[in-house]
Amino acid sequence: MAAYGSLAAALHVVAADQGMSLTMVVTPSDPLRHATISSVLPHRETLFVSAWHFEPRWRIQGSANNGILISGTTPDLRQLPAVVLGWAEGAALDDIAQAAPFDILTGRFEVPDGNPADVIASEWQWLLKDAKESGWPEYEALIKAAHAEPKLRKLYPYTSHWALSFSATPYPFTPSFATLLASQGGAYTVKEWWNGPPLAQVATPAEAISMATDRLPEHLASASRTERNND
């Protein structure tokens, strides 16, 4: 990076060697470790590329109006230009992923119009992928059980300190009615909010999900029944 003067310049050179043209933006505060590029798609935010301090590894991350869509790390700078260019030129996420020989998809899909129902569905897909990769079977079982319950699947899922909560809207969050925590060994704790006192501790995720649905506020439960009837 020092030889080229900045990470942005190094990416430009690597891209040119591959027949691509990149116009990266230098980060003045740390030019050797950070560079950015914007996208032609208005719902996509600036893509960030950053270098590690003590070894040759680079991280790439791109967010949109509904959260982080791509994120990954590679030890080979030459693997980045096609990903960066795809993001900048508005390529589909699957096409960007095919250009990357390392995992970059977070599980979220794009919601250009910000439709709340699609944002919620996208967040569930991210949460399911994240739980699968967590290496924590009890936590994964809890997320799967919550997603399998139609009343909860209609709500926006969010986590804090590995505690699962639900909101009627993506942003801002509505008041919590149930927060669920998995424990190593299989116990599940039900709270009203993530740092509140325990309401119960049960042995299975199914029991925790049942308690959460029983605590659904009437207006949310009614909305779920109406949607099922309309379907």
C-alpha cells in the first residue's frame, strides 16, 4: 500500500491489471487502510474496503437501506476489484457473489423501495444465516423456531447480546413484549426486554416461542389473524 500511496491507488492498479477501471475514493484520515466507492443504485450506500493492521487481509462491506448486504474478508487484494465494480455498477447480489471466491453474502436481499414487509423478510433471512454460522446449536434452534411461527415471522426480528426480540416495524422499534435467550446446554429464557428480569426458563425453543406468542399485544395478534384470513 505504501508503494502506491493509498489503498485506493493499489486497488486501481490491481483492477487495471484485470482489465477493469475503478475510481476509488481515498480516505484522508487513513489512506493506506481505507478506501470507498459509491453505487449507481440510490438505495445502496458507500462500499468500504479496509486493510488489517498486522497481516495482508482486506475486508469489504456494503450496506443499503435495509442493512449490510455484503461483507467478507480475503487475503488476496486481487479478489476485490470485480466485487467492488459490481457493487458500484449496480450488479445483482448473486452476480457479485459469483465474482468473489470468498463468502460475501449476509443473507439479506435488496429492498429498493424499503417496503416494510420485504425488509422484515430480508432481516429474517440474514438472522437464519447468521444463526447457522454461529456454531451455537441452541441459538440456531431458537431462531429457526421463531421463524417457523407465522405470528412472529410477520414481525421484525432484532438481537442484542444474542437475545432475540421482535418489533412491529423495522425502524423505530416498537416496545418489546418478549425477548428470548438460548443457553449452552439447551435452556431458554423468556424476558419482556433483553436486560429485564427473567419471566420463565424452559427446556425447548418451542416452549419459548409459545410463551412469546402468548405475550403478543392484541393489536399485533389481530393483524396476524387478519392477514391469514386474507390469504
